[in-house]
Amino acid sequence: MRDFNTAGPVRADKHYCIPPLERLNLAEVLALVRRERYFVLHAPRQTGKTSALLALRDLLNGGAEGDYRCAYVNVEPAQTAREDVGRAIGAILDGIAMEARYTLGDAATADAASSLDATARPDSALGDFLARWCTADPRPLVLLLDEIDALVGDSLVSVLRQLRAGYVRRPDHFPGSVVLCGIRDVRDYRIHASSEREVIAGGSAFNIKAESLRLGDFTETEVRNLLGQHTAETGQAFAPEALDAVWEQTRGQPWLVNALARELCFEHQALRLRDRPLSEADVFEAREALILRRDTHIDQLADKLREPRVRRVIEPLLSGGDADVLRPRPRVRARSGARGSGRPPPDREPDLCRGRAEGADLGSPG
């Protein structure tokens, strides 16, 4: 039996899901790849970015869209290197080695990446390696770099600038297309690098970006589709009011939809019997359980409430301030997926206030 996914990339054989490529403007993405463009895919946390990248990788490697090699690399392990550029590049090369070996079946590239000492020439090691990799095979290489904004300082600057330096040699001697994926658009990066006196803007360090694409939340139709898959496989129906309540309480944020549905359909002991349709009251009971349990992502959001820029939005929300003040700033939208303006619906106010009482004190220091 499949389940609702709340952790990691979606797998259609194990999870109810909306096909990841259907959530992208696939025609636009493929057009950018064919035109050898470097571009950004960004969205809030737990929206399905990694699932989309993996599906794109498999599509391109499958041959239906042309003769490509496509490699997915999560650069987050390099975060612990902080501004040690050699260590950071070495961690990224290790990720390339694993992808080359286990996805592309390219043992020679994997061995070369693993054996390269990035600390000897950290400011050119990644670019030189990518150039040699592309030169060795006539098929264009598409490189998908996930969690790019996990890198910090000089390490992030070095990666962006090495990609920019090699851009003119694409596609024969450098990746034909590169996708940078993270929470924010690269133009919003403000990079504090110890090698520079002033803050570096991401748009300056990576001024070869052709487009910035944002992966959105589920639509109401997609939410109903996802819940309908559970009904089709188990026979457990949702009352119309319950379907409306799931949409209203989540507004399609993918992790919230899946977490609420999983609590409702699999975690709630009494509802596992599947002997009656799920009601609106069941949805609100499941919501309450999620709030009280404070899963990791809810806890992270509560922690963000302490940030001054977020606090300026949330405090008026709780006290009934001016609607113009309540419009979520870009940082709030990027981190949490928050949208809209004005006061929340009455049934949400107690939850926001209780979240504040249970450790998310908006008046405490950040």
C-alpha cells in the first residue's frame, strides 16, 4: 500500500504523488536545456524541488528528448566546509563521482573525480574537471546542482565564478546547461565572503543566468487528485467538506498536504478502520495533532518566527494590524511559502497564538 510522502524525494511506487514533471513548465525547461542556458529553479522548503530534478535527470538520460548526459549533484555536504574552498570543492567532486558511477555508469569519470586533490587548486579545480569530463564525451552534459544556497561565503562565490568562467566553452568543453536549485533565486543571494570587503550580490557572481523558475504549490485540483489516489486504493472516501478543509488548511503547500493527509489516513488509530468517509471534523482533529506534535518542519517554521524580518510580518498578524503591513516579504515567502495578506481566518488564529506560547515567542531575541 502506498502512503503520503513527508520525507525525501517522492517515489511513485511507494507514495501517492503528482508526477513531478507535471508540476514544472516542462516545455520551458526543455527549451532552456536545448538552447544551452544556465538557469535557476527555486521554491520554499519541502515543495518537491529534488523530486522534480531527479525526474528531469531521468527524462534526459532516457533519450526521448535527445542524446544527453544528465547528472544530479546535491552540494549540501559541502556546507560544513564553510569558507574552506578546497574542502567544499572536494565534497562536490565526491558527489559528482557517485553520480557518474551509479547513475551514468561512468567509472572512469568517477575515479578521476574521487582522486582529484581540490585543495591544490581550489579556485579552478571544479571548472577544470567539468571541462575534461565534457571533452571526453560528445554528448552534451546537463548538470543539476541541488541545495546550492547551502554553500556559504568564498565557497559559494568560487562555485558560481568557476561555472561562469567555463560558460563560454559550452557545450563541447563545459556543461551545455546548468540548473542551480535552492530556496532562493540567485539574485537574492547576499554573500559575505572573507576574501571580499563588501557583500557580493549573487546576480553579480552568476550573471549568466537566463531564467529563474519557481516551483509552485499544489493547485486545488492536484490536492483533490492526491487524496483521490488514496480513495481509489483503499476505498476510504473524503466527504466534500473534508476535501474543502484540507485545501483551506494547507493551500496546497506540498509538505503540509501530505503531512495532514498522512495523519488523517494512517496515524489516527480510529480512522484506520476505513469504515466511514473522512469528515471535516476529522481534518481539524488531524491538524491539531500535527500542531501539538511539532514535526521538524513546523518546528523550523516556529524558529523562523524569531527572525526580525519575519517578526515584523507576524506580530501585526496576531494583533490585527494594517493589511498592507501583512503582505509577506520575499524572504518569508521563500522560507515558508506564506502568501496573502490581512487577518487569518478565525479558525487559524488560536493555532498561531498557541505556537507563540509554545516556544515561538515573537518578542524574544532572534
